[in-house]
Amino acid sequence: MDGMNRRFVLVAVVLIGAAAVTAAAAGWVESAYARVPDCEAPGPGWVSQPVSAWSAMALVAAAIWIAMTARRPAAHIVALAAAASGSTAFVFHAAPGEATARLDALGVALVTGTLAVSVFTDRSAPGAGLCAVLAGIWLTAPAALEPLALLLGLTAAIGAFITRADRHYLAISAGAMAAGGLLWALGRSGSAWCAARSVLQPHALWHALAAIAVGFALAALRYRGARHDRLYSVG
């Protein structure tokens, strides 16, 4: 394991510990999943929230694009994580509940975690290892996944800046994530923008923008330049 990988493992361990402490201190273990599903009124079909559920397939589409264009193993781990996140989000909105909400949180943490790994290394082993750690957290302390996902996302963003990822693509990714996060907040149940019976759901736009953010984040790494091109360079 080289110096960069050792530093990443250390950062990951610290973040996992910090997230677990934060979750326990905030009392999220009991409250994180006792929430009303995101605004959209449940319907009578087998997909309870169809707009939010089907829009999550945007992440699966992003995963397919990543898998078709990426050359480095670390990017393929991101593709698998994006596909898992889209799938778990679909399951959550198809059948909202405590168990499926935990699956949804795991999917988000997998995407942010594997993106953070891809910033620091080309190899797939660290990403696969982090996925195993996140799965263990999901089984033992699932409420820690939400703050952990945020911390890993911040790590990915800071790491991309430090490693000189392409600023234009990075700006698009950050803008899409910021806009999506705002729509996610504004589209929560009980918020001003919540229209439970509408086909225009802010949460669905959040899914689409999250997919765009993931795609452009990897594009930012791909086009960082010959000296810093770790993710997609050949050889």
C-alpha cells in the first residue's frame, strides 16, 4: 500500500468514527427512519411513489455510462455504487418503510464513498473494502450512514480540488449537487414546495441532478490533465 492509499485509509477510518459519534450524539439511531416519505402521496399500485421511484433510475443510467466509458477499476466501483444507489432509492420509494429507508441511506453512502476513493487511487480494492465497511455499518449502526455519506462527499470534493481535477466539470458537478440538495430540502413533506399529488416532484429532480453530479465528478477526474490523470489514463 503506497503513501496515498495509507492516507486515504486513515481519513476513511477517522470519518467513519466521527460519523458514528455524531449519529449517537444526535440521537439519530432512533429518529433517522421515523420520517414521512419524501412528499409524494402513496399510490395504489405496486410502486407507492412512482415519480420519485422511477426518477431514481437516472443513477442507474449514470452507472451504465460510467461503466461504458471508464478504463480504470476505481471508476467501475463507482459505477456499481451508482447502480446500487439508484436501485435502493427505487426500492425505498416503491415500498417506503424503515428497512427500505436504511437501504436508501446505504446506497447514498456507497456513491459518496467510492467517489472519495476514486479521487485518491486508481485501484478497485480500496473502494471494494470501503463498500464492505459501509455494509457492516448498515448492519450494526445504520443511522450513522447519513452523516457519514455527507462527510465522504465532502472528502471527495476537497480531494478533487487538491488533486487538480478539471475545474469546469467540477463546477458543473458541484452546481448540480447544490441545486439537487436544495430541491431535496424544499421538496420534503410539509415544506412549501411539497405538492403531494403533483407529477412534478422536487425529489425526482434531486435524483436526476445527483446522477448528473456523479457523472461530471468523474469527468472532472478524467480530464484533469496528463500529469494528474489517474482514473482514465491507459497503462
